[in-house]
Amino acid sequence: MSDEIHYKIIKLIEENPNISQRELAKALGVSLGKANYCLKAIMEVGLIKLKNFRNNENKLSYAYILTPKGIEQKAAITTRFLKSKQKEYDELKKEIEILERDLAKDELPSAEQETD
């Protein structure tokens, strides 16, 4: 599982511990099955745990809780994810600069022709 998925899941759970798997899947833009798989994988390594709470005598409510290990790993995952996104940004910025230079070269002759 990528750092991006790890990061997004942990962030969503931190913001809304009562998030359902269906809501998580929708927020991530993945299938319910993939969301379930990712949650189980994160739970297996001990980053989150599932707690149940009784709202009343007949109904249980579930919440995902970030473990101390999860809190620690969140910082590492966020750092790696940020570095990855920064690298993508830098590469995209270079590509845009090249495209802008190429476009300026292509437009220069036609601008000279118009002034003649």
C-alpha cells in the first residue's frame, strides 16, 4: 500500500474516528472492498484499532482509533508523502517551463511575420 493511501486513511480517521468503511471508500475514491483491505492492513500492523461503544443498550457504534504506534508512524508517512509530492511538483514545474519555452519559440516567428 502506498504512502499516499496510508496518509489519506490515517488523516480521514483522525478527523472522523466514526467514519464508516463506505464513507472512507468514497472519500478515497476506491471500492468498498479496497477500503476494507487497506483498513485491515493498517490494523494488522497496529496503526489503528477498532473500538466499539454502546450508544444505548441495543445499539453499538464503532470508531477507529489511532494507536500510539499509528501516531508515530503518521509523522513518518506524512514526511515521505510530502517528499514524494514535492518531487512530483518539481518535475511538473520543470516540464511546464520546457513547454512554455517551446511554445514561446513556436510563437516568435509568427509574431515577426505579423509585423513585416
